[in-house]
Amino acid sequence: MKLNWKVALGVGISALFLWLAFRAVPLGDVVNVLRASNPWLFALCAVVATTIFPLRAIRWQVILQPVAGRIPFGPLWRSTAIGMMVNNLVPARAGEVARAVALSREIPRVSFTTSLASLAVDRIFDAIVLLALMFGAMLSPAFPAGATLLGMTVPQFALSGISAVLVLLIACYVAVLNPKRMLSVVRAVADRVLPRFAARIEGFTDEALGGLAVLRDARRFALVLWWAFAHWLVHAVALWIGFLAVGMDAPFSAALFLQGVLGFAVALPSLPGFVGVFELASVTGLGVYGVSPDVAISWAVGYHMLSFIPITVFGIVYLARLGINLRDIGGAAERAQEVKDARDTFVHGTDARVP
């Protein structure tokens, strides 16, 4: 039932956002802009956009090495492709679960929970780098003075995101630097609040702390940060090549800014592939630079379609080769949800007992 209402919410948000994005732009104008675009630049844009996924796999390799040793690039790349494909085609954002399932299938020494915890770290680095690049774009002379986003000045918008990431990062460091104390607290409270799930909560916490191990090593932390910057700079290049393809007059810093806006937007529930939220976020973000809605939405449609196809095809091929089906992923998602529900109950129960 929970999955059904979440899917319904995603459909509703995607439909609303598509309407908002297209309401002032005749479809004929979008077709005309795309017809006049440079197909070779759009093809190059799709190639560059696809190269970010091998970079993500390399970063994942560094994150997992403290707890799983050096994992070959191949399984990490295939698992990443499968995860992105599932996000593009399956509701309820099951892509991270699919990545974890695929990796644990190919590399049994990496448990599903450890793999899933490492992906949480991966997303923290994404948030840090996206916000840093977005803030850097705002410092560029090309950034429009007095711009606002969702009713806030852009510095206020960025500051709220940076604050949230810093709080999350501090919480992770507190946990990973005091693992024994964390486990003892979890064990004591779980035994009291949810004795039925105590062993499962403790096991999840233990493996999750293993996934955060990269934070203990300053050199490894810097290496992960390096690959995260490489990932998002290449992604910004892909966006900018797409700008050129539709004849958009926008600086490279606009791509850095836009991908930050997109990063916030795709966190919302939506249809698979972030349909609707991607388009409206593109119109909103590019509108800050004075890009007209018809050009912005045309770029969004062209880029979204072309970047969608290659990684989806890769993911389908690898999924078939590994013999994984959607039932395997669905079962893992249900187990992860059970643990999450138990953990949430655990946290709320703890809060209720703490004066």
C-alpha cells in the first residue's frame, strides 16, 4: 500500500510539473527548435553524458575499498548501469536497491546492506559537490544580479542546501568515529523499544557503519571528492554541449548552476526517469539566465531523451546477463523497507522516551 501511494504521488507530481513546464510553450515551437538544432552536437552531448556513469563506478570502488577490498571495475560499472536503468524504467526509485543487489550478486563478499550504505555515502558526496559547483557559478560575473529561485534569493536557496548537507555529514562523522559507542547505544535502545527487531537493527547499523568507513581516511575522502568533482564537471560539460546544440546563449557557469537545481528537483517523487521534474527544473534554472521557455524546454526534452537511451540500454543488457529479474529487486526493496520502517519506529520510540 505504501508503494502504491508513493507511485500515485510521483505520477501526480510528474503530470503537474509537465503541465507547468509546457503550459506557455506551444508544442510546435519545441519541434521547430529541435529541428533546427545541431544533431552532431546533441550526439556528442549524449556520449559525454554517458561517461559520467563509469566515473561514478570508480568513485564507488574507492568508497567500498575499506570494507570490501579492491573490487574490479567491471562489476561496479555493470551494477551502476543497472541501477540507472531501473531508475529510468521502474517506479519508486528502486535504482539504488538494484545497484546494491547487482553488486552483491557479482561480488558476494559485499553484502546488500553494506552496498546500500555505501550508496548513501555516494549521495552525500554528490550533494556536497553539486552545491559547491552551484555556489561557484553564483560567484561568476555571468550570474544575473538579484536572481531568485522559488521565492528565495539564490544565495539563500544554496545556503539552505549546504546547511542540510553539513548537518548530515557531521552526523555521519559522529557515527563513524564512535562505532562501538553507536552500536552499544543502538543495541540498548533497540532491546528496550523494539526487541523483536533488535538483532536486525543492530546488524543494519553495523553494516551501515562499514559503508561509511571511507570517512575515516582523509586521503581516501579526498580521492572520493576528486572523483565526485570529475563526475559533475563532466556532467556540466554535457549540459553545456546541449546548450550549444539548440543555439542557447548561456555560459558554462549556467550548466554548473542548472545541475544544482536539477539535483534538488530529482529528489522529488516522480515518474521513472524524473519525467516532469527534469523539464520544469530546466525551465526554472535556465530562466534565471534569461533563456526563453521555448528554448529551455526544447533543450530539456532533447537532452533528457538522448541521455536516457544509452545507459538504459546498457542496464537492460547487463541485467539480462546477470540473470537478475525485477522480482529479485522488488524483494530486496521490501527487505530494505522493512528495516527502514523498523529503524524509523526505533528512532521515534527513542525520541518519545528521551526527555
